[in-house]
Amino acid sequence: MKSDLDRLMADRGFDAFVVMGERTANHALIYLTNGARISYGIVIQKRGSDPLLLVSPMERDEAAKSGLTIITTNEFNLPEYIKETRSRFEGQMQMLADVLKHYEVQGTVSFYGMEDVGRAFTSLNRLQALVPGLTAVGETEVTIFDQAGATKDEQELAAIRSVAERTNRVMDETMAFLTSHKAKGGKLIHRDGSPLTIGDVKRHVRLRLMHYDLEEEGEIIFAIGRDAGVPHSRGEESAALELGKSIVFDLFPRQRGGGYFHDMTRSFCLGYAPEEVEQAYHQVEQAFHLVLEAISLGQDAKDYQQMVCDFFQEQGHQTPISHPGTEEGYVHGLGHGLGLQIHSRPRMGPVSQDKIEAGQVFNNEPGLYYPERGYGIRI
């Protein structure tokens, strides 16, 4: 949780951190600013001190909603820096350097956020040159934000529950949309007799997400037949909805504007299910419940991946343990955490070092995939 950040900085030897960049897809900035809808900002936090949020004066009211202490670029006269240096980039760097010096930010400072790779590299090198005693570092594995964000406080849990409830409604309304269409010639059809397509379904889903103040971060998965047998195939827009073919519907929206995610997957056939597909469905469902009943605090997350692999291997399916690199059978990790990122901690794959802890939110999504047999199942 956020209350862990100071301890995590101490554990890793950081004297401060800086999070900067545009808000879009910038989960660390969104996390620290409590969802305030600024377009760009810089958060500076020294160990043992409260965070500061540096923004344009145009965004001061939105920034204030973060609850953080606000400073604006006007207070450090950014236009004058740009005028003197004849460069927006250099002016911004010199202003930021003076902000860091003013607040006595030095020592080992870890940087996060969203910037162009080349610009970020140049920016950090320039800051080190401008701020004596500052060593800029970055994290490449589990960051302090990955670790802090893995456990949620009650406000975060309430936000995720709200997104989950609304996502459930979208799922229900999509099923109602599908069953409102008649079948002809082995396909669902519109009133004019033309086939209902995956593109039609996705447009319906997006409208319902918008209605509930939700949004897609990445394109939803609605894949049928062979495409359902490739886990991250999004489905072809022009593909008709045929009876008797498995459909994988993976719906993972977040609160509009960059909030918390929910993630749910349902698999089904329209009209009827072939015997092999139905059998695979029940095996995946069994695997799901095996894990659900076994989850316990303090357990290694990877143990549940092993449990599912053992179960599927007993049923005659290949898994990443029995056949590393397999592209049929069970082919992926069991699940992942959810938060401001769709994939976060804990990870539940075979090499995960995470443990199950109170306050985590994660999914449990076993699946079986046989693209050459024309089907896939995930729950």
C-alpha cells in the first residue's frame, strides 16, 4: 500500500523518488496523485517527507484534488528559464534541477514515469550534471510501486469492486445482445438477414462500457473457433458468429480516465457445444475451482500454477511444465494481479517469486487451447 513506500525506499537505499511524465498509461503518477486528472505532472518525494506535485498553473485546481502539496512552474518561473536557454528542454531541466536543489533532494534518487526513451536518458544525465550529489537510478524488476501496489487499501478495493460490478453488467448485456438475434444457416443474423459479426459485438460492448463510465486500455478479446485457440488473438472483426464454435470473451476494462482494472473471461458456444469442447470446458472449470478452494495466505503463487499443470497433465493435456514452449493444451501462467495496471503483482507463473498476501487482487484464469482443432477455453 502507499503507506509502505517510505519503508520500501529505505529497504532499497533510495533517498527520494521522482515520478514524471504525461498521465496517460503512467500508473505510478496516477497512483500517487490519487486519480487527479492532470495531463502532466512531476511528483517528488523524499524519504520521510510528504510528496510534492509540480504542475502547470493551468492544472492547479485539478492537481489540488490529489490531496498533495502543489507547486507550479510559475513559482519557479519556467518561462524565464526557457527564454534564457533558448530551449524548452534545457529550460525545463534547469528549472527541475533548481526545484530539486530548493527542496534538498539529493543522494540516490529513483526515477519512474512515462517519457520517450531517448528523452528520458538525456533528461536523467542532464539532471545529474545540474544537481551536485544526485545519483539517478531506475528499477528493472519489481519496483517499489509494483510492490506497494500489490496490496490494496479499502478505498482501492472499493474502486475495483465498483469496476467489477459494472463489468458484470456489460457481460450480462452482451449475452442478452447475442441471444436477441435469430439463427439461420448456422449463424446469428441481423433482421435484414446479414450475419452478426465480431465487429458488431465489439461495437456493442464499447457502447455499454461507455454507458457505465468504463474504457478499454487494450482491445477486448472476442475470438471464435481457431482464433479462440490462440490466447491473445483479438478475433477478426469480419468473422461471423457461427453456432457450435467456441468463443473466448475476455473483458478487462478500467474506470474511465485511467482508474483500476477488472478482468474476466467467459467461454461459450452459441446453440450447442461439440462434445470435445464441452469436455474441455468442464476440465477448465474444475481447474478453476481447484485453485479457488486451495488459495491460502503465505503460499507461493507459483504453487498454484504447478497445481493446475498437474491436473491438466492427468487429463492428457500438454502444459508448460511437461512440454516447455507448447502452443496447445495449457500454454500460459495461471493468473496475475490487478490494479492500475492490467498485469501486476502477484504473478502466478512457474518462476514467480510472489506470495499470496492479504489485500491482493488477482485473477485465476486456467485455459485449454487447440487452434488446429478449432477451439479454445478460458475461465
